[in-house]
Amino acid sequence: MRLEHWIDDNGGLVHRDAAAGAGFSREVQRRAVGEGRLRRVRRAWLATPSAPADLTAAAGSGTRVTCVSMARRRSWWLPEGIDDRLHLSVDPHGATPEVDSVRHWTARIAPAPVHLVIESFEDALGHIATCQPPETALVIWESAIRLERIAPEALRRVRWTSVAARECAEIYAGRCALIVRVTGASTSRNPSFDYHRQICSIEQAVSLGADAVIAMGFVGNDGEAASLTLLSEIAETCHRFGMPLIAEMLPAASDHFQDA
């Protein structure tokens, strides 16, 4: 495999030591740069023409991608309207990046990933806690904890450097599990007896800090198709948020069911 193809397979930007560790010698690296197949970024980084702009900007300024920019890169859920500027983690004694960005001048609280220009999960979460409004920060933390499978004890071990981050960690570490019911709308004593209603959005369940959601599905009656359609829509949204879904499947007599 050619070096530039290997770099593209690894995100478009790699550290020269990572390339050497993969078997691409310094001579191979120099030749690829000399032939224009790669370009050097701040001496230590090799980039292909398709290298992402946020990564090359971080590498070129000696910083790391963090906060909501890290969240986008890791596919953590972000509410609409979140600032789309590049967020960079800068060493407290480092030079001011020339690239247009939101700068987080903080001491690192966890080891940075080796040969990468993205921040650690812990530091990114800490930046999110201080950069975003509390409710927004909690929602992003919830998504990160689920998608990255961060254990509660791991949150407790971190020495958070801000009050906002400590408050977020306290919410998600060592608490009882919360399961939110997202369907309902009537009781069995209601003549309409209509269960084809979603009464809580998945977004709201996430903002409440839910560990899972539960939804009912009815089979064996005229409303079966509509019930299963709603359940599939809920499942799709849950998958997007990384939210576990419990499907409570119930048989319902056709004379005791009214479709929405």
C-alpha cells in the first residue's frame, strides 16, 4: 500500500512517527512529499489533499481539536444552532493560534491521545461544560458517555478543574438509573383507548439524563401497523442518540383498541 493511501485510511493526517511505526521509512515519507503526493504540516505531520480542515488547522497551530468540534468529529449529539466555529485546546503557555477559532486555554486534565490532534474525552467534556449553557452541556455529556461507553467510576476518578464540569460529572456518576416512558396518552378506562401517541421526545429524555426509554407496541389488532410504525420511528431516533430502547410488546383485543 502506498503511504498516501494508508494516511487517507487513517483520517488524512498522521504524525510522521506513526507512519514510521507502520513501516513507512523517513525516506519513503520524504519522497512522497517531494513528489507532491503529501504535504508536511508543522514538520511532524503528513497530510493528504483530502485531510480534514479542522485537523490540519490544529496540527498547523500546535493545538488540539476540542469542545463541540471534538463532539462533531466523534458524532456526539449536538443541538441545533451550536456554534460551528473551530474549537481548539491551547496549552496555557502556548502561542496564540493564528487560525480563526474559539480557544480553550486550560491545563490538560488527562493524557492526550498519542499522535493525534484531538483532545482527550475528559478534556473535551471539561471544555464543553464551561463553554456551553448547562442544559446543552448535559445533553452533549449524555451522548458522549453513551457512545464512548464511559463508566461512572471513570468520571469519579477525574480531577475536574471547573465547577461546571464537576456538576456534570456528579449528575452522571453514581446515580440511580432513570428509564423514561415515551408513549402513552390514555388509560384502559378511556373509551378511545388510544396508545398510538408519543408523549415524550427522545431529545427531552436525553436532557433529563435518562439511561433508557421504554415504549409500548401493540399487536394482534387493527392498530398493529400504526403501533409498529411509531415504534420503529422511536427506535431510529434512539439509535441516533445512542439511547437504549425497551419495547414493551402487548397483545390488544381488536374491540378494545382505537387507532390514532
